[in-house]
Amino acid sequence: MKMLMIVYNISLSNEVISLLDSLKVTCFTQWPRVIGRGQSTGPKYDNDIWPGANAAIMVVADEAKTDELFKAIAHLRDEIGTHEGVKAFQLAVERMTGDI
């Protein structure tokens, strides 16, 4: 199993959720508002000086599904460029309780 952590500008929320729906990803955990900074997008601290925020979604699935999702996120990133910001990080899931 693999885990994808997808971090994206909140302005892309509809696109990311639609992408998950189109790939039939039914289980995920979402953090609707996270702050931080990226190399190409700069700080997003959700305050008066550094406005804006990101969101994050975590998906745990089999390797075939996470590969498909990773490629779809990479394609979305290519389409929108780096200005709005969307990244996926893949990690191995060694153990988990329950089923996927």
C-alpha cells in the first residue's frame, strides 16, 4: 500500500475533488485549511501579511491506484502551472489498522 499526500491551493479544491471522483477514490482524509510556504508559491500563512491558504488530502490505496492518482495530479500540475500550487508526495504504508 501507498499513501499520497496531496497539498494544493484552496482555490483548486473543486478540481482536486473532481479528480478523486473521476478516479473512483472513495476514501480519503482532508485537511481543509493548512498553512506553509513553497519554493515557487511563496508563503501562505492565512494572515494580512501573507494571505492565502492550502488544503491537504491523504489517500491510502493499493499501488496501482496511487500510481494512477499520482499521474493525474502531475497532469493537473502541468495544466495549471506552478503559480496556484499542487503537489503530491508518495510514502510507503508499512502497517495500518483496519481495511483500506
